Amino acid sequence: MSLNLSRTVFYYQAEHRACDTLIIAALDRLTGQYPILGFLKLYHILRKEGHVWNHKRVYRVYKAMKLNIRRKKKRRLPERVKMPLSQPDHMNHSWSMDFMSDCLQDGIRFRTLNIIDDFNREALTIDIDTSIASGRIIRCLERIIEDSGKPKQIRVDNGPEFTSFIFQQWCKDNDIHIHYIQPGKPTQNAFIERFNGSYRREILNAYFFNSIDEVREITQSWLWHYNATRPHEALNNLTPFEFIEHKQNLNIFELST
């Protein structure tokens, strides 16, 4: 009985995968020499070296070695200088900013951008949305500056939104110094960290939110309470608004005498 098979099909024997060891060794050597090159560059280097392996075969080995998975590079940061955390002697000398996150009852996550004035711990704003990029930060700061004036410096951590070119350029154009704390040292931004703790305990952990609008509404009510009616031990049990009035009256008295 005839099977109508080609002679080449009948006599073909698959090459053993053990021969892939040569390809593995070659790829391992090249990736060590050229860690940033992709598959096509490496393949053409192999061809120039005289290897005649088919590109499909080399790519199969390339994937098996998990070289096709993009390696996340560690972000290099400029050296951050530690500066003493002291209370400014007037408004708009130094502001502090930080992000927080939580989720709604349906699991949708949202972020909050918290900004305070270090002088009287006044909460200037809490901006809330599912995503807050550098452009959103700038628009938020511009709204505050229009109402309250411009700060001399802003203290932040090393998050990507704060280290982005667009944010750094905006601060440079507006003559605002960015003070970056040292990585892994949140205590160097203690004013905003303490504020975050209060907001976490009294709002984010105290409520189940159904929508972003609900978070904003409850937060806005809490902000007024925080600034106008809640005493602060760091301000001799005055509210942020009362502390400003107290300082202004004290300055008037000193000038009159």
C-alpha cells in the first residue's frame, strides 16, 4: 500500500534541542556585552559572526531565556541634600505636597494631591481624581497661587510627577525652588505626613465612598473644619486661620511699640 509520502519527509529527523546550547551561550555572551540591544540587533551580530541559525529559531531561544521581557531600569536620582525641617516665619515661604490613595466601594482607585502651607499648617487644597499627572499638579498650583500668592519653595518626595521635566520647568519659570527630600526619608516631609495621617484617620478610613464626587464633598467639608475650627497642638491649640490672625496682631503690636 502506498502512503504517498515524500522521501524527504520519511527520512527527516528533527534536530535535538540540545543544539540550542550554542545559541544560548551566544545570546548570553552578547547580552552581557550589549545589555540594551534588542533581538534584531543581536541576531544581525550573530549573522556577522558567521552563525547561520534561522531567525525563528534564535527568537524561540531568545524568548525561552526571557530576554524579550523589558527590564525595568533603576531610576537614578541626583543627590538629595538633607535640610532641617523648621517652621517658616511667614506665609508662602514653604509649601509641602504629597499624594495619597484609596478606593471606592466598587474597587476603583483614586488619588489625592494634598498641599499645605508649612507656616500655619493650612490645608491649601486636596485635589481628588482617579489620575493626577504633572499637568494637573501645575493647574492646581496655579489656582492656589491666584488666590493665596506664590511660595518660595515646595517640599516634595521623589515621585515621578514631581521629578518630571514639565513640573521642574514650570517651577523654574515661576522662580519656585523645589526641595526634594532624600529617598526613603518621609520624616523630612513631616508637616505633610502628619496632615496625611489626620486625613487618613478622619476621612479615608472613616467612610465608604460610592463616587469621586462623594469623596470631594466630604473632603471639602473636612478641609473647612481643619482650617477654621480644629485646634492644632503645634500652633498652641489655635486653628490655622486663628494662627495667622494672631501673628498679624503680634506684628502690629511690635510695630506700634
